[in-house]
Amino acid sequence: MPFFGARVSLLVIAVAAFAAWRRAYGPIGASQLLDEYDYIVIGAGSAGSVIAARLSEDADVSVLLIEAGGESGIKHSIPAACGDVQLVDGDWQLKTTPQATSHLAYTGQKSNWPRGKLLGGSSQLNYMAYVRGDAADYDSWAAMGNPGWDWESVLPLFLRSEDATLARETGAGALNSSAHGFGGPLPVRYKSPANPLAEAFVQSAVAAGHPLRDYNDGDASGASRFQQTVFGSGRRGSTADAFLYPAMGRANLHVLTHGLVSKLVLASEETGGEGRGARVAAVQARVGGPQGEGEEVRIRVRREAVVSAGAVGSAQLLLLSGIGPRDQLEKVGVPTEVDLPGVGQNLQDHLAMFYTFFVKGADAVTKAKAESPAALLQWLLRGEGHLSSSSYDAVVHGRTPLAAAGEGPDMQVGLFVGAGDEKLFHDNIGVSRSAWGHLQSPKHKAGEEEGVTLVPCHLHPKSRGVVELASADPAVPPLIDPRYLSDEADLDAWVEILTAANLLVAQEPLRSLVTGVTAPHPADLGLGDAYPEYDAMSPLDFYQLPKARLARYWKATVQHFGMTLYHPVGTCKMGPPSDPLAVVDASLRVRGVAGLRVADASVMPKLPSANTNAPTIMIGEKAAAMIRRDRVGEEAAAKSSL
């Protein structure tokens, strides 16, 4: 839930504590740039920070990490401040194009797409859920022609990152300790102490037939409290703080902030020919200006460039560099260097819903609690309390009757132990004020009363979107069209998901705690008088009507109020040569361009059954391991040829 600040004296203490905790080293200035680096990593997000830190472990190579934004502030370190660090500096503040089949209750039918523009990237803005997905997700990636990406192969990379303290926490979170790593840089823990509402949710899920389990052990189906990337001090565990800052004292690692990479400069090898012999020679960037208006520089690449700018930024940069579909490049006047049809295609995202249920008791997070000086002191002194968690505290993963064979769970239902307010749903998410007003109950006011918010999510949508250039100017955001719900099968899946989600609330002990719910009226969904029973019963009872009766209502609800869960992937798809949309191979090398890899969520061929931060960190670990392995092999081959 959003954090609203406290008294100035306490904030002064907080700033001092934050500065002391953070680190002794910082980014370099543009004047300190070398002419050439062995490796240049573009984007300091969930993958890029990992890659730069791991590559710089080898003291005999030089590494430059370029980030378009700056550094984080104190609010980024407060887990409860998720809503306050979006749509401000440090966020690209992207929007989708108007959606034809979704977002009908949103301003302009557009979705806000927060994306991190600072060291740590979107790991500085997210809700810190640590979810790997199901073994079947990665086995399916391998089966699609990507050897080395099966569950057995990627599990050690997850373990390498982790410093799991889950066994020390108590409550309803199940734990398989053999499935976790210890001593790595990334903190993984349960919120401690557990919120009673989170425990009640997990107990109700078990009553509904979901087993209690550690969803990160390869079988994701079941109920648990959320595992979170939060340090024991109660501070956000971004990849900048976990991986990057501890590495910034190394002489061979340079980190440049406020550097907007405008293009990859390609040179031809002797083989020549468009799309066959290109190689990355240099990176061109605008440096020194927070909005990409600085001096233009070129930095040579000795070995490899790694693009880790995310599902939007990585596709945009390849396109700006002339790597992508020829017809699209010609529209904006970018010369085609490598005609690669899949760049920007295959865009996928997790669409979610939100339902606020008002509850008895005093365990939920409210505005008054979150902004209190007592809460800030508790967080500063003990790393506990309302500010030590995003309040995204419990989760169920399950398979609906429409779940595909060979895939992981197709449903996730998360629980916020708080009732979202107008700032969250209108300002951050983008629901129009009039639509938000129609959701309000005359008996309850969201954000000021005790409540919980259910967040059902469809984990394996069939709809596919696209990222395209709006301009050849790198400072102009690209066109983002997710095409949510464009495949009718996704609407059918949502009927199953919302039916299952509301079944959870009907179980004890949660059912006895719930006193009301924010629910859209059928007339506000364009359904006219199709549901006369809505006005004759409570919304809670209405939600328990048979699935067949509510199918049309559920579909209209998600078409109006469905929201992004901030998990875009797939625009630089990993795949074999036989896949016409494949952009990178299983080693993450860009097809037709030597010395260039992409390593972030954009390479995922399809969405995992998971929030995407943990899988993206894993991709960063795997990319770094492959790059280091290849360098050793190349050097050994060179010596043997002497």
C-alpha cells in the first residue's frame, strides 16, 4: 500500500540511516569513461545489475554498466512505498496504446506501465514477490528448442542468487529447505511476524482444496505466504542493493548513470551481407542529461555488448539500431542493418484483477497506520511493522479446468492485507475517477477501513502484443500494444479464475471476517438489467452464484477493470533457427549479429507461472555464466593455436 510520509525529524533520521546503510561507492562521471571496455551492459535492472556484478568478478576484464536513470532514494528502500515510487522520477512512466478489448474503465482505455529507470530497474518499483514458477515452465522452454533452460538446469542459478532465511520465520508459509540457496546476495524471506489476515487467507485456501506448500520447489500449485526479496533490516532487496553496490568498489567495473543508449553501432565482418556478418563495434549514448538530452558519445566494445533494458527497452534499442522487421524500420526512417522479424513481437503480460473485501478486526494496513510516526520508527529501529512489507503477503497458485497439459498453474490469487485507495487505483493503475466512484460502497470507503484486496491473475494468456517504434528518436517512448484479451480463450479462462478466487473468500476463517466488498454494478459494465438479482442480494452472495450464471458478468468485469501485473516479456524471444520469431538463441546471442546478446525478461519465449523478477534475475545469472564460460573457451582456443 502507498506510504505517505511522516514528520520531518523522523525523515531526517531515516535519510541518515539510509545513507549509512547503502554503500561507500557510487557511479562514475562521463569524464571518467574509458574509450573501450571488454563488456558493455545496457540497463541496470533485475538482470543487468546481476550481469555486471558477476562479470566484474573476473579482475582481468573491464565492464561498463550504462543506466538511463539515476540512483534510488529512501522511499525505494521502504517496502510499503511501492505505490509512491511509481509515476515519479525513477520510472519511465510508460503507457500502452488504447486497448480495444480491455481497460474499458480506464482513462483513454490505456494502461500505465511502470518500468524502473534507475539502478536496480523495476526491482526498485515492484512488490518484491519472489516466485520462480513451475518446473513445467522451464521444461517447456527447453522443449521449444532452448537446450539448457529446463528446470534441472536453471535451478542451480536460482540457488546461486539466494540468501534464504525462510526457516527462521514462522506462520503459514510452507518450506522445502532443500529447494533454497543460502549465502547468496539476494535476500529471500517471509514477512515476520506474519499478518493474521495472511494466515487466515492461507487457511481458507487450504479449506478450498489447495495444499500448503513451498511454491518455489518446482511444483508451484498450492497456498503459502509470499516469499519476499526484503533484507532482514526491513529494506527492499533490489538487485542494485543485493548485487551491484557491493561490486562497485571493483576497479574493473564502471557504472554510468543518466546515460541513454541511442543505438548499437554495427560493423561488417569479412563475410559481409546484410543479416549475416554484422557485429557490434560500439555503443552510442547520450550522457549527462537525466532526460536523454546530454552529449553524444561512442564507447567501443572489445568483446560483447549485453542489452538488458527490459521487454520494452531492449526491443526498442534493437529497432533503433536497425535490427528488426524491415517494414517497421522503414516506417520511421531507420536503415535496416539486420532484418529480424521477431524483434518487438510476441509481447506477453500477466493481466490481473482486484477485489477489495472489508474485514472485521485491526490487522489490515490503512492509510493512517502506514503514515504514522510509530510505523516509521518501528521500521527504522527493528525492520518490522507495516512498512517492512509491500502488504502483498499471501498467495495461491492453482490449475483451473482449462489449464493446458505440460504447463504450470494457470491461476494465481495474491492477497494484499489492505484496501487499495483512489491513489493506487486511479493515479497508479489508471482506472478513471468515474469508474472508481462507481466501485465505492455506500457503507465502506476503501483505503480508510480495514480490508484485504484479492488480486487474481491469469498466468498463461494466449493473447500476444507488440512493441514498435513511434520515432527514430530514442527519447520518444515506443508504441506498446499488449492486445490484452484479444484471444477469446483468455476470457473463458477468466471465468474459471474469478470463480475460484471468490470461492476462497467463502471459506473459513476468512468468510467470518468479511463484511463487504467493492463490486461493479452490472449496469456499469454495459450489461443493463441482465442481472436483476444483483440488487436483491449482497455482493458477497451475488459472487457465489453458479459459474454459468456469472460467466458474462465475469468477462465484462475483467474487460473493464483488468490491470497489468507489471510482467511484460517475450519481445526478443529465445528460440531455434526454425522459429521465425526467434531473436536470440539458447546462448542469448542475437541472430545475425556477432558480439551481441540480450539478457532480460524479453528473451522469455512465454510467461512462466510466476511474478517475473526472480526468473529475470536467474536469466542474468545464466547470461553471466555463459559469457564467462565462452571467454575461457575462446582464450584456451587462442592459446592452443599458437
